[in-house]
Amino acid sequence: MPMRFLQYGLIIVPAVLYLLMLPLENDAVYTLYIIIALGLSVWKDFTRSSAQQWLLLLAEILWSCWLIASYGPFMLFLSLSVLYVYMYRLEGSRRWLMFGSQLVVSNIALHWHYSDPQAWQPGLTALYTNATALFSAETTAMVLGNLFVLITAALSWQGSRTASSRGQLEQVYDELRSKHYELQEARAQLLLFTKQLEGAAQAEERTRISRQLHDDIGHRLIRTKMMSEAALLTLPRDQEKGTEMVRQIRDQLATSMDDMRSTLHKLQPDSYVSNAYALDRLLEEVGRDTGVKTHYEVHGPSHVLYPSIQIVLYKNVKEAVTNALRHGNASSISVELVFGDQKVCMSVSNDGSINPHSTKGNGIGQEGMRLRTQMVGGALEIQSAYPYTVITRIPITNKVDIL
């Protein structure tokens, strides 16, 4: 819309200003010429055929040159309208071919306007009489007119380049916005897939737990019931044998209670990862069962870790502690967990002496830790110098950033 306002304004405003300087008897014809020029400009804007637009551009150039030849160099302002249009709409050689044609025809029109009609008739007296004055006025008009047209063409060309660059930027912006929407959709699909995967994993875990309840605890309870019935029949006749059977029943019930407790912990959603794979709990159990001194420290602002990272850390600690007890004869084990902005670092140290190549099993355990850590994008480092330390570094990502 601004392009059309400027296009029509370059025709109407100079035409009205020049109309104020014309004698009244010439207004009607002049107004008709301006209406024709405006009609060509409007017609060109509403046609869709490229061939018709070319013809209308040429017709508008020729008509503006006719106005220049008829009314003088002031009509150059009207020719700027068509120049502005094709500088923006045409590209490459077609633009400059049209500009060259307009420049040549405009100079011919100026020469026509300043030429004496008597110079074309037999006898050159009048032409030689006024040659100096005509040459001076015509040259001045041509120089100033051509300079004005060249400056306007340069400004229009620069404006068209700026508009083209802006259009390209808008196109790139639209593509980036489209890619952004596609990325958001992919993120939503990924989150949905993650939820489905977690749901499938939970369903698989429930199936495994139900099978465990049926196969292990259920069979053990059935066996305990049968042993209780046998004990009831045996006690009146053989108290010693009956007492032994009662002790076996007690042990079976204790084992069943431990299995039931472990299964109930796994059924709790919050405790499946946070408690079942809690490092402090693991060290507490190791210290209680083996008498080894254990120490656990956490540094930095703790983050909620993904289950995969918690499982890797838990299994690496368990493997490192097992190696320290089995191969290093350690009497003290410490675990230090350091949370950073981009990663979590866990160090497992012991005061024993472990040769990484001393046993085959130890080497397999270390390789298992390394593979587990690499699967979540982390790295494993082993420091053999005292105290023997296994360091696990895993990158972490905030869940808010993913969403």
C-alpha cells in the first residue's frame, strides 16, 4: 500500500502544482493528459499478466515523455512514478534495460521541447539566430534532468535492495518460527514417548513383582502352612522334632517378611528410585553388615536426578564398595557426591590397596562401571594412588530446561 501511495503521489502532486501555473484555456487538455497518465498507472497495478505489465510500463514511459515534450522538464517529476515502479518490480537486466530506454526517450523529449519548429522547415535562418540561447537552455535542462533521474534511480534501486533484504529476513524468520514450532512439537512427542516408556517400564516392573509374589512368597507361605500342620501333628508325639519344625517355620516366615518388605518398597513410586537406590542407605547397610566405617557427604545444591543416572551411581558405588572389601581389605569407605550446574561428580574412596589388574573379576567390574557410565554420557576415572578412588562424572540437565 505505501508503494502505491508514493506512485500515485508522484503523478498527482507535480501535476497539480504545474496546473496552477498554466493559463486557464489550457487546463482542460492538460487535465485530460494527467488523467490518462493516472489511468495507465492504475491499469498497470491491477493487471496480472506480465506481458501486459511490460506493455503498460512502456506506454507509461512514452506518455510521460510526451508530457515532457509538450510541457517541459517539469514533467520529469511525473516520469519518476514509472521509474519507481519498475525499479522495485523488475530484476536484473530487465530493470536496467527499461531504465536506459526511459533515459534515452526522456532526452529525446527534452530536445523536442526545446527545438524550434521552424528549424525543421526549409531555411535555417531562425535556427542560427537562436542557436546559442536554445543550446544553453536545452543543455541545462538535460544535465539537471538526467542528474535528477539518475539520483532517483540510485535511491530507488537501493530501496529495492533493502526491501528485498527485508523480505529475505522475514522469510528466514518465518522458516525459523516454523522450525521452532516443529521443535516444540517434537519435544511434546518426546515427552509423551518418555511417559509411555516410563509407563511400560512400570507395567513390566509390576508384572515382575506379581510373578515374584506368586512364585517366591506364595510358594513359601504354602510350604509354611504345610509345615505348620505337620508340626501340630508331630509335637504331641516328638517334641524335639516338632520344635525343630517350628524353628524352620519361623525362618521361612522371616524370609517371607523380608521379601514382602522389599517388594512393598519397590511398589512405592517415590521410593522406587529415591530409596531403593539411595547411596546413604547402601553405605549404612554395608557398615552394619561388615563393620567397615562408612562416610557419606553431599556438596552443592542437590538436583532431582533421572532414574537412569541414580541407578548408574548406585551400581558404581556398589561395585566400588564390593571391590574395596573383597580385594582391598578396606576398613574405611567414603562416598562424596558433588552437584554442579552441568554435571554431578561422585567419588568413592577407601583406605585399602587394590591393584586394578590383580584379579580378572575386578577388571570386569571396572569395565562394567565404565560402560554403564558411558551409556548416560559420563566418564569414569580411577585413581590408584592412596586413597584408592573411583570417580564417576555424569552430565545432568534440568527438567525445566527440557520442557
